Amino acid sequence: MKTLFTFPGQGAQSPGLLHQLPDHLMSHELLDETFEVLKCDPLSLDNKIALQKTGSVQLCLLITGVIHARLFISSGVTPDFASGFSIGAFSAAVISGAISFKDAVRLVALRGELMEKAYPCGYGLTAIVGLGQRQIEPLIVSVFSQDQPVYLANINAEDQIVIAGSELAMQKVGQLAKTKGATKVQRLRVSVPSHCALLDEQAGQLRHAMKSVNVSKPNIAYLSGNTGRVLWQPEDIASDLAFNMAKTVHWHDAMRAAYERDVRLVIEMPPGSVLTRLARPIQENGYVLSCAQLGLGKSIEMSKYYNMLSSI
């Protein structure tokens, strides 16, 4: 049975998430490494005010995902694949062995800064449930304008689509979606229009910055959440990481690709549970677990959790 570690994107964060990390030497070491790069205490990033900034959110998700994944590996649970949703791709790249943790911190800090400066307000993401891509795309076309841009951003499931763009344009698409039978339209806790052409310029700047970073061939398969393809070549992984902020997320395809490659155990790293819900319908004969839902944290010993997984 093959195992996949998944890493959530923005929206999974909550105040205090770094203060809830397992009290383990590995946690302290990675927090120290983060301090060396940022020159500030990473534990200052997870309060309610700090989490209003895109950069703080992305760094918190990176740190949390990598620490928990490494604790799993140290306990004997080693994944065959690693895949991340949006910012989660950087955690996946670290765990796969493609980039170092310190380089990931540098890149994610820059990524957050670029995205935040580009669209400080008035833009974001909205999820639409109950309609598919073919039903949503005509609505986007009917609303789109240069003054009110809106794009297809994420294909999370066959009937769960996320759009990106200006607030007014997203509201219009959402209203039209409801008339077409959408069961839910929800503005997400993301303050930038991710995964669309509005971030092309910022993605290009991040790709330029990545030229100074050593990207290696991974030792754990890196599954792109944007393309649904397993990437092995360093150049392909570097481009995937840099441009994922401006490319549509094909998460549904990625989870199907994992299942077709015999993955039967999917473990979502904290702090998320959304990816678990999205993977469950695809894993018809497998197991899907969310560490956050099972309470993995300071009070849970990794050895006990490992024993539970070993019994599956």
C-alpha cells in the first residue's frame, strides 16, 4: 500500500497554530532555522493580527506541514508521494527532498510579499459548490472585464470550483451560480486572487529568485497539485513551485493520479482537513486521514499514532 502526504493551502490557518506544535526537538530545530532566515521570532507569526497578512499565513503553513511530516517520517511512516495545495507545494517539495527547508522559508517569505503587495485589498477567492467546471466557465466569461476580472482558480472536485478575482466580479458570478443550482457560494479566507493570470508577473519574479536556489531530484515522488503529474526533474519542480500561484489548481486530477498509482493511504498534514474531504470520494478502497481532525499535536505521541497506522 502506497502512502501520500498532502499539505493544505491558505484557509486552513488559525491563531496559535505554531504554539500548538508538538513539543519535540525537531520542532525547536526547525523554528530555530526559520529564525535564522527571517531574523525574527516565527512564533510571532501566528497571532490573529499577524495572520491577516498573506506572508505570515504562508510561512505558518509551511512550518507546520514540514514539522509534522518529518515527525511522521522519524516515527517510521515514510510517504511514497508528497503533494501540496497551493502554498502547500513548498512543504511537499521539502519533504520530497527537492529543496531545503531554509530555502523554502526564503522563497515562501518572498512569495507572500509579492502576492500581498500586488493585491492588498479588493480581491480574493470564492468557492462554489454544486456546479462543475463546464457550468461555471460560461458564467465567468459573461462577467469578466478588465475593470472587474474574474478567473477559474481551483478544480477541487467535480462539483467544487473556486474562482479568483475582484470582489464585485466574484459576487456577480456567485449570484449567477446560485440561479444555476449552486448549493453553496462562500468567500474564502484568502486576500489575494491566487491561481490566475493576475499573478503572472509575481510568479515570474519568484521564478527568477529561484535561480539562486538549489533544486534537486527528489527522493520521494513530488506530485504537482496544479498539473496532477509526478515531477522528477529539478527544473520542472522549480517552475511548478514558482508558477503555481498563477496557474489553475487541478487538485481533483492530482488525487486521481495518486489513486491510479496505487496510493491507498492519504494523510493530510495539519492544520487542514479540507483535502481529506476532497480525497475521500476518490479513495474508494483506501484510507484518508486528517491529523488535525484526529487531534495530532502536543498531547499525542507520534509512536501511538504510528502504531495505529501500522494496523491499517
